Amino acid sequence: MEQRNGSALSEKRLEVLEQLLRLPGGDLKATLAQASDVIAEVSGSDKVDAFLYDRGRDSLVAVGSSTQPLSMKQRELGLDVLQISNGGRVVHVFKTGQTYVNGRVDEDMDELPGIRDALKIKSKLGVPLLIGGQRRGMMMLASLQHDFYTPDDAQFMDIVAPWIGLVAHRAELATEIARNATEQGRRAGAEELITVLAHDLRNYIAPINMRINVLRIRAEQERREDELRDIDLLGRSIDRLSELITDILDVSRIDQGVFQIRPRRIELAGLVREIVATFESTQHAIKLTIQQGDSVWVSGDAARLRQCLENVVANAIQKSPVTGTINLFVRLRQRESQREAVVEVIDDGPGIPAEKMARLFDRFSTDRTEGLGLGLYLAKRIARVHGGDLTAESEPGKGARFILSLPSLP
């Protein structure tokens, strides 16, 4: 593999991490196959496999493989399932947990004959694969060229492997969540896994943000505008992931009864204006109407109310066509003996089917392709904590109307 300077290598690592973050949370096999394709492309390998240990067969199974001719040949020869008792370098890496690099595989008598003679692999780079904090398998990169992998490549894979384990863990978690969503008795286990994963993700994000800042400073000093734009895009992707982690941890705090708010006097219309400004750069038109001549005051935690409304507006944007308009209204209304401050968010989407309306504010009520389904659940709980409520109205084909109501102050 070609030699690279430190800056290029760092940028390549960031690019790969971003691609891994964008992998959809599908099933484990599909996720590992896509991760293998990402690594094959960036490394120039002729084959990449993610092997996981199958206890029932006492074997390492290539659960995810890159979509390349050499991978197809491996399956035809039955070399995608390797018995632990037969040894070989795949088994060696799994057992020892040590990174392995060899540029002369054809001369290695400890390698399996099928790898040397049938697949004619000349170079290998293997790293252990940890999923959920446990060594569950390994990743093996293979090339038909001698001396293909460098120490930099080994260092790169040592950094990337934990992230592959993380997306694999996320895929397993998504499958577990989908199963638990239909089995109420197992929901607690899924929620615990989510919280653990959120804490793990936060630990990984901090060093990435530090590295992004270093790259941003370097690009600003050298006036590399194209790289600054790419760094900003990557930074926004990391910010979106941080927001998801915050939602996950807040749900956990609600369940544990430690979700806290710090109420103060808030001018609600001004807060809504700030939220609209945040979303103005999207492709959707956002129109705000303040129907009350005077200021609308409530008692609440500004950060939490912002979180509530941003989740509702983000949901409206997601459901609306690009040409659609999101309408927001801020007003006061008299309800029985209480005066309420109301924020309405109306989208141009397809509406909410009647069968989904009853579970709209439940956790995990959305399809996996749309996320974990925590945004509206958390928004409603924040409204309830403030003594108010979040409700929805919809007719199929006519969009949806979300109504946040809060006790108003004089």
C-alpha cells in the first residue's frame, strides 16, 4: 500500500469513521458486510472479512465479507467457516487478541493450505474485534500482493476496529430493540443496552471532536477552504450523533426519576423564534405566527423546552416534502379556569395513520429506518414535567398538527 504522510492518514481515518457512522442500523450481517466494503475500498484490499465466533460450531464464521471476487471464491471453497481446532492465522488473532501483519503468507507454514494455495493470498492484516466490550471475533484484510500492508495500516486498523465493533453492537441493539418493542416484558433489557451504548458513544466522541478541532485549525492556517467545508460537515454529523446520545440518556433519567429541570420565567415567543432560526437553513420553508400582541410568558427550563420543540419541529421537517411549509403558531388560550400558552407545529406531511396515533408518543414506536423513536416520547415527557402536555391531531393525507400547551404566567 502507498506510503502516506501524517496529515493524509489522519484525514483518511476521519473519512472512514464518518462512513462507519453513516451505516444504517440494520441487521448484524448487513452491517458487517457494509463495514467490510468500506475498509476494502479505503485500504485497497482484495478481500476483507469480519469473522465472529460461533459457539455451537466452535468455529469462526465470516458473518460479513466485502463484495469482491476473492470473497466469492472463499465461500465456494468453504473457507468462510474456520474450525478453531484447525488453527490458522484467523484463529490466532481471535485467540491472542493481537494485531497480525504478514507480507509473505505464501511462505507461512502456520497458515491454512487453502488460504495459501487455493486463494493465493500473499499479504494479511488481522485485528481482534470487540463487540459490547467482549472479544467476539476478528477482522482480516487480505491482498494478492506481497508486502502490501505497512505499520501505518496496522495502526489505522487498530483505531478503526473498535468503531466497527461499535456499529456491530448498534446493529445487534437495533435488532434487540425491534424484538423488545413487541415484547413488553423484555423492554427493560433493551433500555439498559441503549444507555450503556450511549455512554460508550460519548466516550468515543470526545477524542474525535478534539482531532476535528486540530484539523480545523490546521486548515484555517493553511487556508484550505475545501477541507474546512468537509470538516464542518463532519462536525455537524458528530453533533447530530451527540444530540441522539443526549436524548437516549435523558430517557434513562426519566425512567430513573432523576430528570431535572431548572425553571425560570421565559418569554415563549422569543424562544420559538430562536428555534425557527436554527432550522432556517433547511430546504423546508418555516413560517412563524405570533397571534398574541403581548409577550407570552411561562415558567420552565429553557434548555428543556427548546429540546422539546426542536424534536417536534425536526419531526415535522422529516415528514414534510421538500416543497412543503412548516407553520408554527404561538398564542394564548383560556381553558376552563386556566390560561395556557400554546405552540402549534403544523406540517405538510402525509398525516398519521389511525393505527399509529395511539402509540405516537411511545418509545420505539417508529420504523427502524426512521431512528429509535425517542424524539416525540421525550418531547411529551418534557411537556408533562412542566405541568403541560403535547398532543397531536391528524387526518390522513392532510398533514399533522402538534400542540404544546403550558401554564402561562401573567
